[in-house]
Amino acid sequence: DTAVSQTPKYLVTQMGNDKSIKCEQNLGHDTMYWYKQDSKKFLKIMFSYNNKELIINETVPNRFSPKSPDKAHLNLHINSLELGDSAVYFCASRFGGNTEAFFGQGTRLTVV
Amino acid sequence: GDSVTQMEGPVTLSEEAFLTINCTYTATGYPSLFWYVQYPGEGLQLLLKATKADDKGSNKGFEATYRKETTSFHLEKGSVQVSDSAVYFCALSQNNAGNMLTFGGGTRLMVKP
């Protein structure tokens, strides 16, 4: 069983479209994250959810919106996609504190 | 805010060479420190961690010691293999519920036969 699963793995779409990336974890973790990895491999935190409440919201455009229907899911919805949104997006989860985070396989988003 | 700095790559080594990847951090208090590895086309996997000063994390022949006095967590391996070729990330996390992992910029390691 995959601990943290993301779908889709690849997403190619045109500028201006709206898309969603889904993330599910079966580890019982209470904190989930979305990270963006650019072409130089730099990882930037986008959102953090703890017990269904947004507790960290970095300075990302408001075109990006996280949605958490329950503790096991944190989906990422993106409106009006732009070329600069092309990147690999990673979902992760953990219990918090000094525990390790488990990462999904990533979603490679390409905006054309 | 918290930050992590690690040496830029790529680091290119021959098989069986000794590896060091430097990592230093800036943070308040006593964060936990981690090394993650990313193989091509995959997500990040925990390699090792240390949660307090002087702790040594180790896994798969890799080691790193939490040095509070030098705010460092350097990754070492005595003899690298071709299969160790990957991108390595140093990260820290404050010990509060929900706190994010702050990552360094990553270091690509290439091991040649």
C-alpha cells in the first residue's frame, strides 16, 4: 500500500485552464503539506494543514487553493494556470514535531 | 526565519570514494534535522535524522552528526556506490505540531564506476 499517493503523476495543460491534483495518505498523520519543486530542484513550501486547518500559507498566488475534505486528503486546486506554474508538486504528511515526513511521488505539471 | 544552506553541486565522485556534503542551518531553539534523498523521477525519502545536539543519525552507510556549536549536520559516507547517485536534501523542523520542513537547495551526487 502506498503511504502517500498523488494523482495524476503527469499533467499537461494549456494556459488559463483550471486543474486539480489529489493527495491521499493512509498513515493516520494529522499534518499534510504541499511543496513545489522547480527545475533547479529547490523545494518551496506552499501549504500546511494540521487537523483540517490551514496553519501555514506561504506567499503563493491566490490562484492556488488547498482543499481538505478530511484528515487523509489534501487536494490542490489551481485556477488560470500560467507558464510559471510548471513544476513538480509534492504532497507530504507527518505527525509533526520531530517526526519524518512521507512524500508522494510527485505530480509533474507542464503548462503550455 | 529558519533556513538551511547546503553545498552546491553537482558533486562527482568515483565509486568507493569518500563523500561529504556540507549542511549548515539557522534556526531558533533546538530543531530536528533531517537528510532526505531523491532518486530520479521519485519523491523524497528520509535517509536519516537527528533530534537533539550530538545525536548521530545513520542509515545505509550514511552518517550525520547534529553539531549545535557549529549549527551543522554534514552528511558523510565512507565508500559511495553508483546506486547512491541522487539529489540529497538537508532539512530542519521545529518541534511543534504542524511545523513545516525547511529544505536546503539540494546537492546532486553523481558517482561514476
